[in-house]
Amino acid sequence: MSLLSLMTQGGLVSQLVAVLLLAMSVASWVVILWKAWLLRRAMGDVARSIAGFWQSRTTDEAFEKIRAFDREALVLPLLVATKTGATGTLASAGDRSSQLTRVLRDALHAVLNKLQFGQVLLATVGSIAPFVGLLGTVWGIYHALIGIASAGQITIDKVSGPVGEALIMTAAGLAVAIPAVLAYNIFGRYINRIEADLEGFARDLRELFAGQPK
């Protein structure tokens, strides 16, 4: 019997569990497809943007190249941060190197938050979906045994059918969790690689602009 039949015959709890698993599956696959597209673009854009910056002869030329290459706005905020400054406040206190460290750190955190978006959802789905499926299995078995007991006659065919149907929930939970866990791990590797490139570029920018006037 299919999961749809189990939803219609398993009671309110089984239906809620099935709906929750379906919602988690849809949400995780939306994030998986979106992040796969985003990270594929981001890896190439970051490499081209950094290379374009160092191949430029002036800062203005570097700005133009990065605007053209950096479609996801991952490198440009770092370069913009070196041009921003506040006067008459504590943010302007300290030497140029300290100010650059602060503004580049803030810009880098904002960029990394963009890259990390959706990772929490994938981790959550991957960790709780099996238990949600197990809850549906336990409830389905309980519901099936109650029905068998009320029938007054217990045979192997009457037990194996309902119990097998309830176990579908466990399989459904695993089917939802496994893609989320795999995607979380794969995306984490790409994010760490991009993060390392951005952190290195931020350090280089600090060294480059630290000696320049405010």
C-alpha cells in the first residue's frame, strides 16, 4: 500500500507526520537546487573577481572589473568597505590598519552569512526527519494493532500488511533526510573553500590600503 493510502487510513497523527515530511522534503530540495546554482556561480565569480582586481592598474578599474564579474556580490562588499569611513566617532579611532580590520571583518561576516543561508535548514531536516518518520511508524503500528485487536482474529496476513504499511514512514523519513545531509556536507566544503579565498583577499586588502591616507 502506498504512503497516500497510509495517510488516509492511519489517522490524524499519521497524516500530520506525512505532511510534515513532505514539507521538509520540498523545503530542502528548494534550498539544495538554489544553493547548487548559487555556489557554482560564486566559485567562478570569486576567482575571476580576485584575479581581475590584481590585474587592474587602478582602484577604479578594479571596481569596474569586480562589478562585472561578481554577480552574487561576494567580493565587491569587501572592496567597498575599504572606501567607507566615519569621522568623529569611535569607529574612526585608531590607525588605518585597525579601521580596515574592523570594516573588512564586518563586510566579510555579511558575505559569509549569505553563503551560509539555508545550511541550518538542511542540517535540521537531516537530523530530525528520521525521527519524524519513526514517530509515524510507531503510531502506524499502534493504530494497526488496535485495528487487529478489535477484529477479534489475528493472522499473519492481517499483521504483516498494516505493520509493513507503517514502516513506510521510516523509509520516507530516511528519504527526506539523506539528500539533506549529503547536500549539507557537499555545500559545506564549497563554502569553506570560498570563505578561505575571501578571507585571504580581505587580508590582502588590509595590507594594501593600510598605508594609504583615510
